[in-house]
Amino acid sequence: MMHRRVIPARRKAALAVLVTCAFAATALGTGTAASADKDGPSHRTGWKLLYSEDFSKPLAGAGAPWIRDAYDDPFDTVMDDAGEWYRNDYGPAWKTALDSFATYRKEFQVGKDGWLTASLSARDWNKDGQIEAPPSITTKKLRGGGSVAELNVPDHTGGAIFRPTNKLPQKYRVEYKLKTLDFGGKRNGSIEYDGRINGYSKEGCKTQHPWGEGSRSPGWNGDASSPYCDWQDVREGPYGYNGFHYMSIVDFADPAPRNNHFWHYRRKVLMDAFSQHPDRVGTGTGGRVCNSDTGEYYNYRDSNFNTVNMWISGLPNWRPGKGGLAGNSQWFMSSCSGGVAEQQLSSAAELQPELMPNQYYTFAIERDATGYTLEASGNFARVGQKTLRFHRPFIVGNAPTWHYNQTPDEYDGRFNNTLVQNDNNGTREWPDQWPAGSGYPDYFVIGDLYTNVYEGSASLTDIRLYTPKK
């Protein structure tokens, strides 16, 4: 059975897992008129403002302690950091790899009523009690940009996010302004800038160890006993990429940074940056990017690599093959698809980091009685100032948004199934991955969720939570 329990003091758990698969059906979405104006006022017609945080006051992060994580309170037993999936794939050597370092975590509350929580994760490489490159979330004032919270992750094994302290209402709007972003992509046409490669420092090797892409994936020999540097490179090579979660809605309480594969089956909807290194793009297209003025796509390889993906998670592949991973299917929305969510990597726009912080971007997610709306506003490359806004119903045909139901009465159990792993070093079944009577609270996440990929810094402000006015 999956790790399932009633909400305890620190964390409310949720059902576990999922993963990549393909639907035959097409998932609809709708492009609607812009609702966020350029200056992002706190007043929005039809919405009541519950909370707003502008980061004008110092945060409590410096005084919050780093606490070692013994992996004894997992979110699930599948692909959380000590998950059985990795053991069943890689065998006993994987546990040795996991135990070669220590993980430390820090959390502190922010804002009125402590409505926000900052959550960080860091690695102690030699287990001496000293974190070599701790991430941080602090306040600062940008020249001409006002007060911001700066998320700084100096090593790809760290993580730093904001989340709500309590679950989101049944209907809501969450938004914020992104003032700076430095998590990879090109700057002035080059993937190498400021002495870094795709946002990563050049010192040492940087790999996904110990949470690789699976024992049968390319880029390494698949042997978990291999030295750290022989695992899949995140800075360059076929798995070289950086990124940032502009905003995600996840399906469990109190989210905290974890390995990247864990998140691939825990998200409902999301907007993110996926900054691929040219090695990963290779001779292919790298995906496609929408020009919302012309309604036509162009190749990712011809972009500035600072794209905005607006997408939903669908049903998983219930039976991944040996050496594979669990993960939800991915459905992307853009103006070029008419707002229809399609199973093809398609970015809705390109950010222009060089314009920041003099110009900023606003990201928002709404949930109503029928589905989720994803919204991004700002001065995008090739098309200028725009608001991109797409609504996707909870279910389209036989293609649902993963774990969309916050409460049991919103869902009838029709998509329930068993996740099955039949792997090189073990087998396991996790039944009832979406049963009738289940419910999955909405929590947003903003920042760097991954503790084995992503490195850089970003600053943001004006995180706001609204509910509909009666």
C-alpha cells in the first residue's frame, strides 16, 4: 500500500503516485480575454483579496534551524527521496548512494497570519554537519524594482520554494510578480554567460545522483554503484537542462523540495521554465514555441531558451517498463493550439530576462467549479506585451486533470487504477491511486522544487491569494 494517513501536525499526506502515459483523447482549453493588467493592482473585479505579501519586511529565515532529514516521514513510498521505486530499479547499491550524503531542511512562515511558508532543502556532501552551499530566501530592494524575496540556489542539489501554509480554498486565484530570473536559458544569444553554463557554475561535476533517469536511460551506464560524476550530467549532455517553476498546483499537503522525478507524478497543473542545453536538443527541434501573434509554432532551438510552458498533468502510465520511471502524461496549452491541451512539448511564449527587473512578468492560476485557468502576462519575445490565459476543464473526454478533486464529492472513482513496477531488482504494486472517496487538497508551489537539478536565483513580489466575491 502507499503511504497514506490522516493529516498530522507537520504534514498532511496524500495518496501517492503516478506517471507518464498517453491519452488518445484531445484535452480542450479555452483562451479568454486578459484579466491581469500591466501594473497588477491588488483590486480585481469579482475577487476578494485574502492575503498579499510584498516582502517589505525582513524574513525569519536566518533564525530558522536546518534540520537533518532521516527520510522517515515520506510523502509517499514510490518516488519520494527514499522511495522503493529506486531500490527496485537500481538494487542495493542505490541505498549506498543515497546514504553517501545528508539532506537538511528548513522552513519558516511568512506574512500575515503566517499564510505563506518558505521551504528549503540542502545537501551536506560529506555528512560533517556543515552545508557546503546552502540555498536561501531573503528580502532585498531592487533598484527601481521595489521590495522582493530573492530565492538563491547556488548548487543544483539545493531547493527553495514558497507554498501556502494551509490548503487553498475550493475556488481561488493565486498570482505574483516575477522580477528577475536566472535559472538558465540564453542571455544575449549565448548559453554561456557570467562564467556559467546554462545557469550552472562550472566548478566540479553536476549530476542527478542518486535519482537518475532510470537504469536503462542514456547518458550513463545505469549502475548505481558508479561514482557521483559518472551519473547523468545536468549541466550539459543529453540530460542537460535548467529550469524554474513559475507556479504549480500539487496534490498533497505541505510540499517541500524533493528529487525531480518525485514531482512528475504529484502535480495537477503548472507553468514552468524548461531551459534545455543545446546538447539535449541535439539534432531535433527541442519542442516548439508558439508565436501568439501569427498563431504559428517555431522550433525551440530557434528560441532564447527562456520559454514558458503552460500545461496540465494527466493520467500516468500505470505500468512503466523496466528501468523506467513513474510520471504523469503532459498536456500543453498555447494560443497556437487554440487553448487546446495537446500531448506535445509546446511553449506558450518566451520570457526576456534581459528586460528584468525594469519589466516583470505576472503569473496566476485560478480554480473554479469547472476547471483550472493558467495565466501569464508580460513583455514576451517576438510578440510584446500580452496576457496569455487558458482554461482547461477538469475532464475532457476521457482525459482528466490529475487528482483535480479536492474533496470526494467532486469525483466518482472512474480513473482509479494500480501502479505496477516490475523491475530489475524488485516488484511492487500500489493500488488505489485515484479511488472513489479520495480527495487531494490544492497547494501552490513557486520556485526551485528539484534537489538534483536546477541552479540559479530569482526574485519575486506581491504574492496574492483571492477568493470569488459572492
